[in-house]
Amino acid sequence: MKVVNRQRVLVTGGSGFLGSHLCERLLQEGMDVLCIDNLYSSTKDNIVHLLSNPNFEFQRHDVTFPIYLEVDEIYNLACPASPIHYQRDPVQTTKTSVHGAINMLGLAKRTRARIFQASTSEVYGDPEVHPQTEDYWGRVNPIGVRSCYDEGKRCAETLFFDYHRQHGLDIKVARIFNTYGPRMHPNDGRVVSNFIVQALQGKDITIYGDGLQTRSFCYVDDLIEGFVRLMSSSSELTGPVNLGNPSEFTILELAETVLELVGGASKLVFRPLPHDDPKQRRPDITIAKDQLDWTPTIPLKEGLKETITYFRDL
């Protein structure tokens, strides 16, 4: 019998929105994939179609506790990523980012695995620089209601670079901007899922603030391509690398596009802007373009159609 020497890849938070798409892609690439998740803000439904694959394994585990495995690569995605989920238990959110990073970095140090950190554009806070470049240090409120996530992710980046400097770890840090697509949680409070669910249910579409604040929306398949390219890049490229779609839309434009695609008679209603909600968010992706030959290819309307189909089937 021929023995195939597959790369063993650990994906933490692997049954979440991004994690499940990543697991799927890695299996397509011929990897042995171990997915761990405590299912706090995700669902096993996202990976049920992968469970019959002999190269896929699921283990229920919380990254705030150590885990002992033999792996070649680690993608650390574990952390609730929407305000509704990360504000529900803010102390646990910070522990997931910080203790989780320490535990995964410890595992990478022992196994000499290359390790990828799913960081976030939230490290830039409410930015004074637009678009945001990786050398911008950010403007983050350290004691606000979003700080458990923002500062937790900033601390995780610090740990990654200290392990790199102190222990020579092979690290990759990606800063993820707004991403959408199938398998988003319908009640995660994010703007794309909110608008689609409200429109499909014929409810009013809730816009916070005047709707003129901007976001950049990257379709999930584009983002996962960025993950894979960054992970396989030369060890000199540690990051951080911005991964997101540089096309900028107002929240009002997004709402109108969703209404146009869904149809129905939903009306737009306006509510006060939440505390610490950034006014602008758009990535400068020069490094990703130059170093990874990566740029998003899926237009917003096309990605929204796929996402609406998913939510309609739900």
C-alpha cells in the first residue's frame, strides 16, 4: 500500500464561517486537516459535509486550554468575530485571543510548525489614516465595549512577533477586513447578514447612523485564497498583511443593493450609531498585491447573490 505523506494542518475555530471554508479549501489541496472548535459562536452544520472525508477530523476544544498534537501548520482563527458574539462574554473573548495565541504559539514552538494568525482590521480602531496601511498603528479605545476584541487581537499580534523574534518561529499575520458569504451566522449582528435577513423576512432594514459610514466587503472565497497564498509565501514575509477588498461602499449603498437583489417592500429605518463604531474602513492591499500577487476578483453584487441564496435556503 502506498503511504502518502500529507501535510498535517490544524485549523482552530475551524467550524466557524471562515474556518469551515478554509478547511474545505485545504482538503481540496490534499492536506490532512484537524479542525478544533468549542462551538461557542459557530455550528457543526458548517462542517457536517466534511465529516465523511477520511482526511478531516473534528475535535471539540477550547483554545484557552493547551492541546498536544503533531502538526506541520497551524491556522489560528479561534475567536468570536462579531460584536454580538464577542461582547456577550468580553472576558472570555480576550482570553480566547491572548491565551489562545499563547497556547497555539507554544504548540508551534514545540512542533516547529509554521503558524498563521487571523488578525483583524479592528486593530486600526477608528482610523485617522485612510485607506489603512499595515504600518499605521491605529486609534483604538482600550476601555470601550469593543476593546475585548480590538485589544485582544492587538495583543495576539504582539505575542506572534515576540515569539518570532525570541524563538525564531515561522509566523504569518493577516489583518482581515469585512468578509461576507455563505455560512455567515444569521444572527451575528454584522451588516451584510443583518440586511439580508431583514430583507428576506420583509422587515425594515436597520441602518445605524446616517448610513454614510463606509466599509469594504470581501467575498469569502477571495479571502481564503489570500490565506493560502500568505501561508505558502516565503518565511521572510511575516506580515502583517491586509486582506480585504479595497472597493469602498457606504452602508446606505449596501442596503440599497441588498433590497434590489432580494426584492420586497422593506423600508430603511435609521438608529443611533453604536459606541466606537468606525466611520471608515478600507484596506491598502499593496503588500498583498506585490508579495502574494493577490487581489479580490468577486464583485459585491455577485457575492451578495450567493450569500442571499444561502440565507434563503436557511
